[in-house]
Amino acid sequence: MRNKKEILLKRVPKETLKNLGIKTNYSSHISRQTSVTYAYTTGILKKFLEEGLIKKEEGDRENYYSLTKKGKIVLENLNKIEKNL
């Protein structure tokens, strides 16, 4: 896996975390919100799951994703960094 810091500072992963910070979502909805392909979105979500930043809840037809406590802390810190730039 690439450097964790490098991944989080890119636009799409950062927007994905922000979207999940607002509400629980499913992958196709996240890909539409961030204007990227479904495959790219699922790759990002997989990396976030591996790092423990999000959790997956299986629904009837879709898998829903939400931030973990660690994910919320990372999102807060990213927001602070953006604010100070």
C-alpha cells in the first residue's frame, strides 16, 4: 500500500471521508458525489477498511459505510489542516 499520508491528502479520498462524516452511505452514492468511477471508489473504501477508518454494514442490496472512531479523528485532523492552509 502506498504511503498513508499520501493517500489521505488526495482530493477524492479526502472527499470520501468527508461524505462519510456527514452520513452513512453506500459505494455507488459516494462515487457519484465525488465524481469518480465506482471501481476507484471501492478501491478507496477497501483501503479505508484495511486501515480501520470506516466500517461496513451489509444491507439488503447494498453495503453501507460509516466512519469509525479512528476515522472521525482523522477527518477532524484533516479539517484542521485545511483550515490552517
